[in-house]
Amino acid sequence: MSDVFLVFLRLGLTSFGGPVAHLGYFRTEFVARRRWLDEAAYADVVALCQFLPGPASSQVAVTLGMQRAGLAGGLLAWLGFAGPSALAMIAFAYGVGWAGAVEAAPWLHGLKLVAVAVVAQAVAAMARNLCPDRPRQTLGVSAALLALALPGVAGQLAAIALGAVAGLYLPREPVAAAPTAAVAPVERQVAPAVAVASLVAFVVLLFGLPALAEAGIGGHALALVEEFYRAGALVFGGGHVVLPLLQQVVVPPGWIDNSLFLAGYGAAQAVPGPLFSFAAFLGAVMNPEPNGWAGGLLCLAAIYLPSFLLLVGVLPFWEGLRRRAPVRAALRGVNAAVVGLLLAALYTPVWTSAVGTPAAFGLVCLAFLALVAWRLPPWGVVLGGAAAASALGWAGVPV
């Protein structure tokens, strides 16, 4: 099992570029180089993880680890892949704290502006793939309007439900040939009884944690677990879509300032590995205890737990489920709604809290150009944005 941990540790240290890039790294490593599985099998694993809520690239890593070495292999794959970025984000949280009052720091505002460009790039890329026709483009815009009209979790859930229902009425696509059963080796690693227990645990925690938190049991620590668990359980579309969910969790109660929130989100683009490691930053930097290392690790575990429970619970039943035409149709609608949620997040809180001057708009345009046209690595754009904003600040130009 050591080979599973070491290969994913190397990927966790070098996989820049976000979830789509991560899937490319995995394909190169495990299909082309190590031949752990073939192209069709890998595509099936990716399809499964895109179907479930949560961080798709991390779930692919866990599935591949389980395929190689069982449940322990899945845990080692996650530790290797997500560990480096989580530790880096917690370290960044401590650095922000040592810097004192950073809300007006030009470099921090530069990170916020790069976050605008990163989300804009994600909107454009996902729209091309998930909204290729007029019905799904209309559905995506409708989901964005609904999310803006109903801020918070209610609007996001309503948009996802709208997508699932509307997907049933979208024009049918040609049915592809039956794929190779990629998850069969994993099914043999996960007994049906374990899968059912995981699904039961997912539901019990989803409804039980809010009840315990409402009763005041467990204090702030349980409140953190409840909020981050719910965010991980309800997000479709990966790290960029979890942004508005987490913003609603930590900013309105005053647990973290919105400037620090967006600064951490920008810094998350500069580290390799999954964007869900942003939760470790939030847990470490927030005001109420537990914070620091304990808070960071607690929030990280809470946001990942629901997606892993679902993954283990669904694996033995996925092959039969995904062949059902209504499931495939609903999933197409949900994917289009995800684009709309990301578009709404681009406006608020990302754009409204970061872009207020011509210089800020110019830096966003340059960052977007660097990401899309020049194809510079996101970590380089993040560092460049922080440096450019600092230079403008020193020159007396408002950003």
C-alpha cells in the first residue's frame, strides 16, 4: 500500500491547475504510465465521481486507491493527494494572522482579484462543456437568476432541483455503447453491507448534526462540523461551486472577515491539490475556537466526510444505476444548473467584494488573459496578481 500513498503524495505536491487538470494528471499516471486501468475503466470512474456531490478529483483519487488496495488504499490516496495543500493552507492561515490587520493590504486585494479571474475562467470552461446547446444555456442562466433571487443554501438547492427536473425534458442524446465496468474491482472491495451502512451514516449525519447543533450540544466545534459537513454534502461541481456555500457558512456569523475569505480562496489557487483544502484555511483562521491546526483539520475532515460516505455507499450499485435513462437525463440538467450557480457566485460575493476601481478591473482582465490565452499556471498568476496589486499600492494607485 505504500506505493499508493507515495504516488498520490507526488501528485498532491505537483498537481496544479484545478480539478480538470487533476483528472489529466491521473490519466497520465495511472492509465498511460502505470496501467492500473484502461481508458474505458478510467472514464467510468470519472463518470461516477462527477455524478456524486463533492470534490470530483479527490473522489477519483480515493476510488483509484480503493481499486488498488481496498478501503485503506482509498484513505492513503486521499491523505497523499489532499494533505500537502491542506498543510499549506493552514500555514497560510498562520501567516495571515502574523501579518496583523491585512484587510487593506494591496497584496491581499490582489489575491481577491485573481479569484475573480479564476472563477470567470471556470464559468467559461464549464459552460462550453455542460451548456453546449440553447436549452441547457437557458437552464444555466435560469439557475443563476434563481440563486441570486434566493441567496444562500435554499437558492442553490432550488437551482439543483430545477436542473434535475428540467433535465428529464431536455432533448435526448444518442445512447453510447455500454462502457467497461470500471468499478467492478472496487465493488469487490466494498461489501454491500458496508455500502448500506455508509449511506445510512450519510443520511443520519446530514439530518442529525443540525438537530444536535440546534440543541446546543457540542458547542462551536459541533457547529463547525455540521456546517462544513452540509456544505460537502450539497455541493455539485467541485471546489469553485463550494465557494458560495462556505461564504454563507463563515462570513455572516462573523467567524471570518469576507476579505480574509477571498484572500484564502485566492491563495488556494497557488497550491497544488484539491480546492476543498480551502476548508482547512477557514478552520485555522476563524475567530472562535477551535481554530489553528485543530480547527483546520476538523473542517477539512468534516467537508470531505459526506462525499466519501456517498462514494463507498454508491460504488456497489453504480453500474446498474448509471444505465437508467432518467438518471442520465437528470444529471445533464444538474450539470447545466451547476454552471448557473458558478455564474451567480462570480457576481456575488466574488465580483461585488473585489472589483471597485478601474485598476482592479484591469488586473482582473490581465489575470483572466494570463489564465485563458497565455495558459500560465494558476499559482504563477496568483503570485503575479499579489505582486502587481502591491506595486500599484506602493505607487499610490487605488486598487
